[in-house]
Amino acid sequence: MPVCSIHCGRNAVLKRPKTGDALCKECFFEAFESEIHFTITRAKLFKPNSTVAIAASGGKDSTVLAYVMKMLNEKYNYKLKLFLLSIDEGITGYRDDSLNTVKQNRDDYEMPLKILSYKDLYGWTMDEIVAEIGRKNNCTFCGVFRRQALDRGAHLLKVDCLATGHNADDIAETVLMNILRGDVARLNRCTSIVTDNGDGIPRVKPLKYTYEKEIVMYAYFKKLVYFSTECVFAPNAYRGHARMLLKDMEKIDPSVIMKIIQSGETLKVKSTAKLPTLMNCTRCGYISSQETCKACVLLEGLNKGLPKLGIGKSSKVKKALDDIQQNDSLCCSARGNSNVNNIKDLKDKKCLCLGSQNVLSVQIDEISLEKLTVE
């Protein structure tokens, strides 16, 4: 058995994916924790006496983040008040089980826990949304709703910042995704260790330079309790393709993860490039790059029986919303019985103004979302 590379005299039990060093458990713990502490202090992520909400899902990343944050807070006297903030998306057999892990973390780490649900915030669970939209674009809904739910939870707790468990692999995957999509706006900010949506509560990523494999090793050797089952709807996510590409490249060169992040950090967007301007949503007041935020658009589609309304280009979505508002201004009863029976674009059998319950339903594929007319 090889000897620890730090020359501590102990036998090595693992090889660090990030550096290739053979280390014993104790030296690995020290290196892992010290690197996160260095990331926090160099980027000045936290101010003394701040209140920090840790986005907790029960998975390895958030569990390790909560454990390390508590340990570093005590070891280096950050003087932080830590909370756990968890979102219940309403996914049977996945989130209900992982929330039990979050509650265990709450007890183990002695941190207050706040749980917000999609059902309470939006009136829908992910199970209900998937039943409407299918499994192709469900991650779009979940991602948009989850980001907004975390921000709303942070405001509810009145914290100074929100710490998320995004690791180096996650960020490298996001860089690849934004390149493949040609999304200049997101590519410009996806590697930032601190992001601010303009609502006054920044998001920070203490695990930005931490490899996913090392997070798993740390949780394993520390015997931390975490939930390891993948979301039942995740296999169809677009991110999965970027993850497979990254893993294939990592087999050739383990340092490719850091190289992709560094490339993203050094990218500069031309001054002539058109970037979105942040504003407040005219409906809910949430920060958005459009007059109506993505969450409100998606909810409008769900509530009107048009679940695919928010999927696609923003220009088409805006036109669709304008058409809906125009239709809503006319009561269905004023259109005559014959016209009411022809309104077949409502899968949940509700009319556009929610006044009729006896409307025929059709499949969403028969609807032109651009014109909002039955083909």
C-alpha cells in the first residue's frame, strides 16, 4: 500500500481525482476543507455576523456543504448564522424521501430548517406538471420554479446570502451547455462564484472548485447521511448530454474540468453583443429579463391548459400571452354556444376565462402556440 504523499507516515487510502495525490483519510480531509476555506476567504463570500441560507436537497453536494460550512464556521470563527432551506417539488418516491434526509441533517448539524413546496407557491406539484407536459420538457419547469422558490425562501428567512452546492463538475457542465445552446448571456455569468439576480440576496458557490468525485469520497469517509437516488425525471434532461461529454473528456484528462471553468472565467463578451436587461415581472414582481417572468409564463400555460406555452422563443411566447389576454377580455358566454364548443385548446376542460367547464379537450400537439388557434 502506498504511503501518503504528504509524508505524514500513514498509508494512503485514496487517490485524489483533482491532483492525483495519494492521501490518507486525515490528510484528504485537511486538504478538502482547506481548499473550500481558501475559496471562501479569497472570494470574500461571507461577512461576519451574516445570516446564510444553505440550499439543502439531501443530496451529497448540499449535505457536504452544510457539514463543511458548520465546521469551518466554528473552526475559523466566520460568525455566521446558518439556516437550511429546502424545496419540495412534489415528486413522489424522490423528494419525499430526500426531505427525510434533510430533516436528519437538520438534527445532526443543529441548523433551523425551512421547507417550501411548489404546491403552496404555485398550486402545482411536479408530478401534476409532468402529467400535463410529459417527460420531455419537465426539467424546464422544475428549474425555473426551483430557482424562484429558493429566492423567495431566502427573502422569507431574511438572509444575507444563499449558498448553493454547485460543484466544479456542475459549473463545467453549465459552460458546455451554454456553448452548445449559444446562450451568450448565461455563458457570461455561469462561472461567477457570486451571482445576484438584482433582488439584493446574492447566491454564492463555496464548492465551485471542488470535484464531484471528491465530494462523494468526503461524504463516504466522513460517513455523512445523504440521499443518493437520482430524480425519476432527470434521465431526459438536456444537462445529461453535457455530463456524458464531460465524463468522457475527464477520462482522457482529469484536469479538463478546471480548464473548462477557467476558460469560462476568461471569456469576454463583445460590447456590441445584445444582453438582456433585468426588470421586474409585471405580474409577480420577480426579477426577470422579460416583462413577464418565465415562471409566470409557465404557470399561465399550466392554468390555461396550454402546458407548452412557455417552451420556445420568448418572442413567440410574448405573442401567445398577448393573444391569451385578448381572449380573456371577452367572456366565453358572449361568444355564443357554437364558438364555445370550438374552443378546444384547454386540456383541463376550462375555458379561457375560466367560466365554462364543458369544453372539449384535445392534445396539445394540435394547437399552434404561435397563433393560439386550433389547427
